[in-house]
Amino acid sequence: MSTRRSGGRTVRSAGLAFLVGILVIGLLASPIPAQAPKPGGTLTYVVSAEPPSFDAHRETTFAMLHPIRPHYNLLVKFDMPNYPKVVGDLAENWTISQDGLTYTFRMRRGVQFHDGSPLTSRDVKASYDKIIFPKGDVVSVRQATYEMVEKIEAPNPTTVVFRLKWPSPSFLANLASPFNWIYKADILEKEPRWYERNVMGTGPFKFVEYVRGSHWAGVRNENYFVSGRPYLDGYRALFIRAVAAQVAAVRSGQALIEFRGFTPAQRDDIVKALGDKVVVQEGGWLCNLLVVFNVNRTPFSDARFRRALTLAIDRWGGSRALSQITLLGPVGGVMRPGSEFATPDSELVRLAGYGRDIGAARAEAKKLLTEARVPEGFEFTLKNRNIPMPYEPAGVFLIDQWRQIGLRVSHVVQETGPYLADLRGGNYEAGIDFSCDFMDEPDVQLHKFISADRSPANYGGYTDRVLDRLFTEQSRTRDPEKRLQLIRQFEKRVLDEKAYQIYVLWWHRIIPHWTKLRGWKMGPAHHLDPDLQDVWIAD
Amino acid sequence: MTRYIAKRFLLMFPTLVAVAVLIFVLVRVVPGDIVELRLVSGGMFVTKEVVEKERIRLGLNKPIWQQFVDWMVGMVRLDLGTSMWTGAPVSQEIAIRLQLSLQLAFMATLIAVVLAVPLGALAAIRRGTWIDYAVQVFSVAGLAVPSFWLGILLILFLLTYFQWLPPLTFTSLWKDPRANLLQLIWPALAVGYRYSAVATRMTRSALLEVLREDYIRTAWSKGLAERVIVRRHALRNALLPVVAVIGLEFAFLIGGLVVTEQVFNLNGIGKLFVEAISRRDYTLIQGLMLLVAFAYVAVNLVIDLLYAWLDPRITYG
């Protein structure tokens, strides 16, 4: 009797899910009617965290980008409708020397800071000097990203030259980092840390006010150098930490969008409540969950044991199931699925743990456990962050997968502080790790896997000079085909042969927003989104 | 009386110093590091040198005793220091939120008192009748329902039936009373209901006890009206424990509405507390803990003074 009732509920739930799915697909499929951009209006949106400081050169969080980025410009930026194409922002055009060692940028004329002073190449040089060669107690978290830069020159007010020590295929994309805001040289000269608590840029919006814990507001820059932009009169970013309150804010129309992302359930909630007033943008997300093994602990020091752990995971089945309830989804290797350097599924299935036949993979895993002398019922702990989405479901999924090869795993869920301290201090056996980047670039995504003495983001504690060599080679190889081969070799060694760190799944980005919000196209990274230059609000 | 107040006031200082020492030690025992949380928790790659440089900048490389002395020296100058996360003065961080938290605490207290005293008195006077049972059901329900859950229900109700949500940003009562009350009335109701349940039960039981006293029996035998007996002779005495409960609840509301503030997205002290702890913002946690400790000590003093006012037999010599 109870089984029948339960079955009935399942059928009803499945039916409801199907209807919501159809609705979402319908909304995705139905194009927003074309309309000429309309100037005016104030965009209100949700930001789920607050900026620690106002200085992008020293921060790593989107919480600083989403509210403050509209006050600034970059030298070059990603063209979001054509991502990952790089286009000029303050740069009008640029040339790269034949040897790839000199990048010369010609600046736009007539660009003014919000105080009315003109922008020159001196400002660009001062900003990049602060990022790449910080002095005194100035912190620049991206200093190491630009180790290929020898010096920056500003030979005249409209020209900036970057001279490199070696050719770097990732250099131009790195300059499009959404964190590389251009500051005013005069201010930096007087007070290098002035930008930590103040705002002065050239961007489409001027600063109005910041009320800590509440909101950030900007108003249209009437002297913006792009004619007719921005469309909006202003914007207001509301800081809302609780997810339920974020959803309520969008549902009520007090906010038109949250630029980071919602879960499938939250999307369905908003779609169900707002119907055709809302549209959903979805796509791959440049974030992922991994499992890192502490190679200084037995039996994690044994590559056979680590391989067995990756072989036991049914990633394809997990993707189907978890994508229904979490923001996890795509199966991928070291590069984001669907990105330029990503391994296609046909090749991916040859890596340990990526095969379609999970039965065969688990049989091999059990064989490896026997060879590594790991007994049936072996127990270990998996450390995880206490963030419900998507960390906790991923942890539960992994434990179930490993149970199926006879391992007993305890889930130790910790607050972020102790969790990071344990991972960095080597106080763990296996841990769920993550990465979230702003662009698809092997230098960025692979860095986590090189030897621990070269990468502080590698918590595995291993040293592998083969990986280090492959990383450096791909980083300096300008031929895309050759670079791709090196990346594939790197991937095979990390994920298959050595299985030092293994991927669970990549994330899937879901942004439901009011239909009247126009001129915004979702990218693969939540860091890239809102300069709000082209965004407008329809009637 | 003046001497008593002065003595109690002076006693606040050693209490607060003891609290300060305790807080300073406790926040540093909790694992986790603000620098790593700030620079590394986003999943991006940051070198050890950068992490170390930031640690030095925040003074976290200094010995613990030196950090404590620095903080105490600041305290003597009434300087709570700067937030390690935002770089803004701790006093400023607290001041931004205190107005909202205080107003919400006052509103919730007002709702609680307005509900609790008449309902509790009515239940006591009509003991054993349907009125008593109805009041008891009402108050037990209030105790059983967490205020944040009631808050969620209120929000869902408003969203579902009116497609409306209270304003998400705080507007001062003096600037725009309508916007202010539209935002705060809902959390005040949610919190005030639970608060009133506690106070209603306390009022009822205290009044029942007083109503059994000999002097009340004497009043009845003198033929005084029920209204006069209850208002003039019973309720005033019965309010002593009620005042204590209301006072302690009020102090709790200053920093304790952690979840309710999240539900209504209120920019209050409770939300700031959670953020400070999750970020390991030591200076801010210390400042907030001191504020809460001060609130409790101050409220206790006020309660003692109220006792004397309510019951003339109580004197502080």
C-alpha cells in the first residue's frame, strides 16, 4: 500500500519535473522579441557576498567584481557574445611582435576618469606596475600570473608596451582578466593603497554610495567614452547572503537578476512563479569539484589505490543524477568541457574513471585494491566544506561510489576556515577541493596540478617534475596544436597514470532573470559578467 | 541609590575586561585563518609569499600577547580597531547595523509586551476557562515555532498572495517611516510572537502566584473590584519576574537574531556576527562580543532599577 502511494508520488513528482522542464526549455527556446535598446532605468541585482576591499588587484572574489566593476575599464576585455575573443576596452588596437615578446597597445583618445582628468598610457602602466611589480605593503594576488613580463613602458600618452621574457600564448587573455582595473597614476603615486577604500575609474558608472551589509549604488557616467552608453541611468547591487532571500528578491521583482547562479530547484521556483516574465540562461561553468589525495599518507601514496578510487566513480551516471538536483553537471578533464582545449568525450572515455562501462571499471578498481593490498572494508575520511551546494551532495555521491568497491568512507564536513587549514596543512586523507577561474586557459587550470613546491594550490603534497616540465612547455608553446598535445599528456598523467587529483564533475551555470533585462549574455565564468555597459531594461 | 548605580557602573569594567580576555583567546583557538579565507577560498591560485605579506600587514605574525596588548591599548582609547576583512573601523561597522538591531529589538519588545501582559493576566484571572486554554495554546505555539520559520512563512505568504516582499534595504525611521516600518514590521512580528509567548507564560504564572497571596485575599474581603485588585495590587507585583524575562530577551535580540536577519535580509548585528565569525575577522568578533556583553550588563542594571520602581520594598542602600 505504502509502496503504491510512494510510487504515485514519484509519478506525480516526475510529471511535475517534466512540466517544469518543458516550461524551462520553452522559455529557453522562445526568443525575446527584438527591440531597440532603451535608455533609462535603474538595474537592481543581487550579489551574494560583499567586497572585502574595493581594490580588484588584491582580491580574488566575484563579490568585489559584481558591484564595483561597472566603475572601471580594462585595457582589453573578453567579448562576451563571442567569448573567448579578446577585444579592446581602453585599448583601441594592438600589435604583437613576430617573436611574441613585445605587445604594443594604442589607447583610445578622449577617455576621462570620473573626476574629469584624462586617461593616458601612464595610468595603464601604473596600474600594471601595481599588479605585476607591487611595492612595499601593496598586495597583488596576480603577481605570479605575470612572471613572463619583464617591463612595461609608456613611450607616449597613447601607447603602452609590455615586454616579455619569453613568449606566452596566454598573455593577451591574461590581460583581459576582469580584475585588472585601470587606476589613476597620480593617485597610486601618492597613496598606493588608496583604491582599497575608494573608487575612481573611467567606467560606465560613477560611484554613488556603499552601505555595508546593504547595497552598492552607481549612476550613469555622462562622459563615458563609448557613445550612447551606458543605457541605464544607474544600478543598485543588493547584498543578500541567504539563498532563499536571493530567490525571493528575484521572484518579487525587487531584483532582476543574480549574476552568479542558482540551482535547478531555485530556477524552477522562479520560473514557476514568474512564468514568461523570466528567461533562463544556462551553460557550462568554469568551476569544478575535485578530490585531492594526501600522497604522504598510506595507502594514498600508492598510485594503484588512487586509480582504484577514480575508477570507482560513475561520472556519466552521476552527471545525469546530480544535474537534476545540484549545479554539478558536465563530465570533464582538466579543461572545461566545451572549451577550446577540452578533451572530447571520445578521448575522455579512455582515461581511468571516465569509461562508459562502470561495471568493468569497478572490477578493475577492485583488482587494483588487491594489488595495493588494501583490504575489503578499508576505512578513510573524506574532508569537505560545509557549503550545501554543491559540496555536500558531491561528498555523499563519492562515498556511495567508493562503497561499491568495498571501501568505507566517513564524511567530515567542516567550515571553510578549518577545512582550508587542514587541506593546506596536510591534515587529511582525501578531500574535496575546487577551482573557479575567470577564463579557459591551460596556464590557469593546470597550475593546481604541478608539484607542491611550485604551486601553493596543490594540496596533494606530491612532486612530479614531468608534470612541471609539461606545464612549462605548454605555457610557452605558441603553436596551438602542439600545445594541445602537451595538455593531453599532462591530463593523462594527472588524472589517469598517477591520479594525484581527480575530478568529480564540472559545474553548470543557471541564471534565471527577468525578461525585461536585456543586453546581457551569460559567460562561462561569473567573474566575467557585469560591466553593465550594454545592459538595458525593456518596458 | 546613586551610590548603588555608580558601583554597578564601575563593576561593568572588570566584567567587560574578563569578557575581552575570554573572547580574545577563544576566537584564536578556532581553526581557520582570515588571510587564507580571503585570498584562497575562492579557488584561485595565490602564492605563499602573498599570503604571508597579508598576514604581516594584519599583524597576525606578531606574538599573541602582543596582539592582545595592542588591542587593549586601543580599548583604553575607546578604539575597537579596524575590521581585518573590510579595513573599516569596527565601531563604524557596528554603528551601521546597530540602529536596525535596536529598532527591531524595541519593536519586537513592544509587540511582546502588548500581547503578553494582557493575555497573561487574562489567562490567570480566568484560570481553567476556555480563555485560559486559548491563551496557553497561543503561547505554547509561539514557543514551539522558531521565529525564523515564522518569518519564512510570512515571506512566502506575502510573495504567493500579494507578489510583494518587504523592502530589502534599510531606510531610517526618521528618513522614511513608511519604508522603515514596511521592512521591519514583519520580522518584528515574527520575533515578537515568540518573545510574547515566553512573557505571556511568565505573566500568567507570576500573577497566579500573587493572586493566592494573603493581601489579595484581604482585598477581596474588603469588597474591592476585580479590576482594582488585579491592576493596583496584583499585577504590579507579578511583573517583577516578567520584567527580568523581557530585559534578558531584549539583550538577546541585540545580537541574537542571526537566522531571522538572514531570512529577511536585515542588515543587523546578528548577520554581521555570522559574517565576522565565518571570515575569522578577529577584531570585529571581539568588538561585537563586547557589544553583546555590554548590552547584557546594561540591561541587567536597568532591570534592577526597574525592580525598585515596581516594588517600593526593594531598596539599594
